[in-house]
Amino acid sequence: MSEPAADGLGNFLRTRRARITPQDAGLPPSMGIRRVPGLRREEVALLAGVSAEYYERLERGRTKNASASVLDSVARVLRLNAAERDHLYALAAPTGSKRPRTAATRLRPGLRRALDLVTDVPALVLGPRQDLIAINDLGAAFYAGLDLLPPGQRNMLRYLFTVDAARELYDDWAATARTVVAELRRYAGTHPHDPKLADLVGDLAVRDRDFRCWWAEHDVYLRDHGSKRYHHPVVGDLELGYEAMKPVGEPDLTFGTHTVEAHSPSAEALALLSSWSNPPRPYRTVDTPEPTAPKSSPTDPDTTP
């Protein structure tokens, strides 16, 4: 299911032009029956100011080193957003036979401490392909069913599409899952030869019809911030914001943290979940020593071999 770079570019451009009608693009209505939805190749070429032959070669992945001005024109005609524009540039750029970089699978100590210091909201660190690198205690309690995945397969796409509890957690599971698929599609544009990507896409495509359909749509998305509604099996309904950040020096990692309005019902629900998942230790004063077991005598009959 993971296409070579040339096929990825062609499929992406075809799905983008299928969204735009001639009327949307300012063209006069055409006579007769249109065989394709949206714009034809020659119409994109006309509006972008390039020859129809050149645009056809571009869509077929047969044009190397397309100029920035041509890509800008195509992006303008197809009304690409910022994430889609970056994806177009990534797909059109020659990739050669470069192998993907080996991403970190463990956090450096400072990032690990920073994650552990986030105690009142769920937080996690994701690697390439939405692989789960680390998660704080409240995050582990919040993402119900995440622990059902084997340690080597803890990945947010696997969680969304293979764990039933994930479908119950998100108030709008379909919108969330579709967005995460679009994030993976964006990653595929810059890492088309990643073998782990091919394995992940192939596995999920076999398992889930929704994943197959959304992957074929070639939508791309860049997560930065927003909000979602959840229904947690322990504490009920919550509305949480989220922020996604790239740690300096770790371009393949995403530090994601939820946010919550102070004193809101959602904040109270998270506090309850935190106390439920991390019960406090019995109180003792600083100068009261913990009880110690009496030392056994070597001649005690209970301890004599």
C-alpha cells in the first residue's frame, strides 16, 4: 500500500484536482460529459501556465527537479494548504536511494525528565510513523487499552485501528483516525523508502477498511494544536486541548501534551483519574523512620536450613 515516490506524486495530484470543479477554478462550463471528477490534466496545465505535456509528465513522476515556480503554480491552482504544499515539494523532489534515518527509540535524559514533570495532564512523545517512544503516568491511564498492544507495536495508528477501547475514547473517532492517517501520509512523502512504514501501512490496510479508504485519499495534515472531546471509561466526558512540539535536536520526535482549563470539569476529571491511577502513599513524617523487620538469629528454628 505504500507507493513508490513517482506513484505517490501522481496519486496525490489526481486526488487534489478531483476536488476542484471547473467553475471553482473560474473556467467556463464544458460541453458534454466529463469523464473525470474535478479538473482535467490539461485544465490544470492551462491554469498553471505550463504545457499539457509537461504537466502530464509531472503527474506521472517523469519530471526530475521541477522548478519551484512550477510547483508554486500547481499548488495555487489546486488550492493546496501549507501541509499539502510541503507534501507536493517532498514528493516532487528527487529522493534517489537514500535510506531513512535511524530515529531515536529512547529519550535523552533531559526530555525524559521534562515528560515526567508533566503530571496534571496526559503527555507523550511520538517518533516516526506515530510510534510511541514514551508516555507519562497520566497519559498511560488516559489512553485506555494502549497497554493491550505489545511493547514493540505501541503506535498511535495501531491503537486507533486495532484497539476497541480507542474507538470508545474519542467522541469523534472517525475524524481523529482520519487525521492521524493524513499525518502518516505526510510522513510517507518525506520517507518513501522507510521499510517500517510499508509494514505498518500494509498491516493496517489488511486489518481495517476505513484505513484503506482514507490512505487512498492522499490527504495530508500537519498537527500543531487544537482540541478534542473524549469519553473516558473511568472519569467520563472531557474536553482537552493539545499542543504538538518538536524538541530541538530531535526532528523526528513530537512532544505532545494535552491542555485543560483550570478548575473546569475536565480538569477535575483528570485530577480524579490521576488519583485513581496513582494512589498516594501512606502519610508519615520526615523524622518517623519506616518500620523495619527484626533481624533473624542464625539459630532461630524458622530460619535454620
